[in-house]
Amino acid sequence: MKQAFKMVKKNGVFVCVVSGLTALSTSAAAELPTAATAAVASIGTTFTDLEALIWPIIGSVVVGFISVKLFKKFANKAT
């Protein structure tokens, strides 16, 4: 019995990794239901739409910060 525990202790990590990879490979081969596929596609489309809306705002904020920094820099040189 003690020898079995030693073996598990020695090879336990290897066995866990192999069994995890086996479980992962079998679940990766499974096909998603059509409803789940449609939901993921919908989330992807929504994310793309939101990304297209947010980039102009990010650009405006960056230009605003740069403008304020430059204004402060030139205002400090003028005084």
C-alpha cells in the first residue's frame, strides 16, 4: 500500500497532465450545438460593433491629453 502511494506521489503530476490533455482533446473534438454557435457569433458581432464605436472616442481622449500636455509645456515656458 505504501509503495502505491509512493508511485502516485512520484507520477501524480504526469498522470494529471496526461488525463487533463486527454479530456481536453476529446472535448475539443465535440461539435457545439447550433444555438451556442449562433450565440457566440452574435457576441462577436456585438463586440465588433462596440469596438467600431469606441475607437473614435479613444482617439479624441488621446488627442485631448496630448493637447493639454503641450499647452502646459508651452505655458510653463512662456512664464
